[in-house]
Amino acid sequence: MQLDWPYFFSLFSMGAFWRAVVTVVELAALSWGVALLLGFFVASAQLSALPWLRLLARWYVWFFRSVPLLVLVVFVFNLPQLLPSTGWFLSVPFVSGLLSLVLSETAYMAEIHRGGLLSVSKGQREAGRALGFGYFGIQTRIVVPQAFRIALPTLVNEYVTIVKLTSLVSVISLPELLMTGQRLYAQNFLVMETLLAVAVYYVLIVSVFSIGFQWLEKRLDMQSRQPRTLSEEQCAQLRARPALAVSGQVAQRRQPASGAPLALELHGIEKSYGPQKVLKGISLTVRSGEVISLIGPSGSGKTSLIRTINALESIDRGEIILFGEAYIRAGEDLNSGQVRTGIRRIGMVFQGFNLFPHLTVLDNIKLAPGYHHPKDSALHEQEALQLLEKVGLLAHAYKYPHQMSGGQQQRVAIARALALRPDVMLFDEPTSALDPELVGDVLKVIRDLAKEGMTMLIVTHEMDFALSISDRILFMEGGHVQLDMAPDVLRDEQQGGEALARTRRFMGIAA
């Protein structure tokens, strides 16, 4: 049996087929777009802290992934027999087909989105919270853009699947490609030629949209972008812009005004992770402009302590006061306006940088000021450029984090924290993730901040640095502050008991 090639080629000039193509494209695009949106909400519900919402979302995914689409299409189209009031719209094959595809594909899209959301590290959310973002701000500005980029290839593949699944809607007489072909070969019995043409039409639809999606993937792929380093001339042009003072950056170390409240007061802070108690009644006061280094063996509670100060961890008992005002109390909501306001006065620099990989260096620094004060975009950009100049990275303003060394990324992280003009800076082992040759540049930036009078708490294992920069050194062990002493006293004091001896041994100071 030979194919009737003239008839086969004539099918590509037939209006009925091109109208069917439009139907397929409309049905697939609408199904994909609506399911994409609804799937995200179902995925978010699966990751919710509310047990009933998680259960409901998981039930939805389980049920609609279990029901065959063909069964669902027939059921939805015939639903008016049970619910006559739905007949005005469900009796339309296109509407029934669209609803069936959306119900089914939302379950699959939800799992794709869930994978994307889970792949965004916890540190990204913590960085957003440390910058004063609320839940929706973190989701829309930080998590969703990253999750979408990660999930995009699978989402594109799901569109291809939907295009092919539209053929199942032919069972309710929607004139899409397969139904159009069936009607033709029922008249002329040229089955092979007609189905081959149908297959070519499907390939054409998928190919055209695949090209478009590949272009979108390439546009969103940060890894494929070439590093853009500004020339000295371009940097000079940026420096020539009108100077805008960045609050808190002055030449000399600030002295607190007489009678000014303490920057921080910690009273009886206790914190446990399950049965393990990591903070055991920590009390601490920090004056404005004071630099305190927290040292001690791993697991002593240093990082947990500064994370409670920035509301990244709740406290089981005690209270934290910020500049004389109530800030955090045990058992209170860490999402309250009082806490959110306090967070914006505290900058946080993480051990692992936690820069936002989907944003350029400049946009990383501008993000939080733009979120909190959206009307001052020009000011935010100028201040971000000034901060990059301050940390010696102006030429790298338009690079992405992955295009920079670890030391450069940490300096960007410091600039990002400074962009909100904080009154207190927290550093969680800022150099521990760096190669030894990169440590110096980061420590220089921190040293400059100390000279300018920034109030700082620094968790560090750089003992020489701690001795040279600190007003006080706190040695922590076993969840307690074992010693709180000025560096010069720590070096010279000989009669301080076992706590002093233990601290000196830990720091490598000769007796």
C-alpha cells in the first residue's frame, strides 16, 4: 500500500486543520498557564506550616494524579446530568476540556513547583528575613524567582505533554487536530495520510513553542552570562555622580551620647533544640559603638546567640531589648511589627554569604532598600554604588555572585547588610568559608567599620583579629559566657582563675 502524497500535502492548506491548530494552542496554553499558577499555590500549601492545609493539598495531588485524564474529561463533560446548573458552561466541549486539563495538570505542576521551592536553600529565606522582608516579600522577591528558574525545564516539558494530551479531548467532540483528522478519514478512508499530517501538525506546534521556551531558558540562565567587569573609566564615571551620604559612615569612631540607651540588652536568654539546651541563661549588655568578639569551641552557642538577636531563632526564655525599647520576648510572635522594625536596625552577615544568585551584585544591595522604600530608587542605586566603592568592588557592580570569589561575595554581603543603614551589625564567622588569602580583604572592611563606630558582634575564629579589633571578648562554652574581658586585660591579666586560663589556652596566648 502506497501513501497518497498529493492528498497528504493538501492537508496543510486545509482551513479546518489550521483552525484545529489554533484550538490546540489555545487549549494547551490556557491549561498550562492556569495550572502553572494554581500548581504553585497547591505546592505552597503542601509546604505550609498548617497541617490541615498540607493534608488538603496532598490529597488533591494524590487524587488527580491517580484519575486518568480520559475518565476526567468524560466525567466533567457529563457532569450537567448530575448538576444541571453547570450545563450552561460545561456543555461546551472547549470549557470541559480546559477544566479537565487544569484539574489534572495542577496536580503535576504542584509537584514540579514543590521541587523548585525545596531546592531554594534555607539560607536564602534567612537572608531575606535578616533584611526585614515579610513572608510574601521573601516569596516574591527571593524564593519564587529562583524556584521558577530551577523548575522551568520541567515546566516546559509539561507544556509539551499538555499539547499531546489535548488529543484526548476529542472524545467529547471538540474539533481539535485528532477529531478533525478522524472526521476526514471517516469520509475518505485515507487513515495513514491523515494521521501522518496530524502528527506533523503536533510536531510543528511543539517545535515552535520549544524554540520560544529555549530562548526564555537561555535568558534566565545566570550561569551562561559572561562576567562584566567595569573599566577604570566606567568606574570613574560612576564616582563622578553626585555624592549622596550613606548614614552611619563617618571618618571617626562615634561616641555614644551621654545618657544614651544601651544598644542591646540580653536578659536570661535560653534556647533549646529539642532536648539539647544550647543557651543557658545568657545575659549581656552592648553599648553603642562597641565591638564584641564571640569566641569559643564549636557548639558552644555563639551562632545561636546572634541568631536570636536577629530573630532568626526564637528564644525559650528571656528578653532582648534594642536601644531601650522592647524587641523580643520569649513566646512572642517573631513576625510582629515590633520585631520586624527591630530587625531593620540590625545588619546580618552570614558565614555562607547567602547572596541572591538571580540578582546582580548591585541589585543584591538595592533589593532591601527598594522593598522598604520603593519610591527612592535613584537614591538606592547611588548608595549601593557608594557601598561597593567602600568595600572595593565598584568594578564588579554588574556581575552575578557566582562570577566572584568567596572573599568578594562576602564583601558584597557586608555591603548588602549596610544598605539598610543598620545601627548594629552581626557577623557569623564571616571568614570561615574563605581561603586564607581571601580573609584579609574581608577583615579590612570589618576593621574599617569598627573605626567608624559601628556597633558589632562578631563570631570569629580569627584570634589575632579579635584581639586587635574588639572592645570586649566573650568566651562561650557549654551555653554559658565563661569570660567577658577587654583584650588588653586578657593578654596581661595573670590572676583570673580557670575561666581566664581556659580562654588564654583557646586563643593560644602564652601564659
